[in-house]
Amino acid sequence: MKRNMGTADRVIRLLLAALFAYLYFGGIVTGTWGIVLAVAGLVFVLTGVFGFCPLYVPFGIHTCPAKKASRS
């Protein structure tokens, strides 16, 4: 599992997850939509922490910067 997400992408996902958690646990969004929001937040946390998004793979998306080859 190679990282395919850059720092900005990861930070945005973690901020969205924090917002979703606030909305869900604060009781602002409840019921079915609250559960959907909580699950989406969990997915955002996992993809943000690991730096890998499975949906990027079939589309060939990589937001992480290319690593420079070291010269020997």
C-alpha cells in the first residue's frame, strides 16, 4: 500500500473528519444522516492517517509530491 495523498489532502480530510465529529457528537446532525456523517468521518480519518485513498487508485490520482532520486 503506497501513499498516494499529499499533505494538503490529508489535512483537509482530517479537518473535515473533525467537523463531522462535531456535528454528530454535538447532536446537530442526527438519525440516518448523522450515522452517514460519522462513517464518512471515520473513513476520512483512516485515509488521512495512512495517506492512502483506495478511490484514487483506479483513476491514477496521486496528490503526494514525487520523491527525488538520490544520486550516488
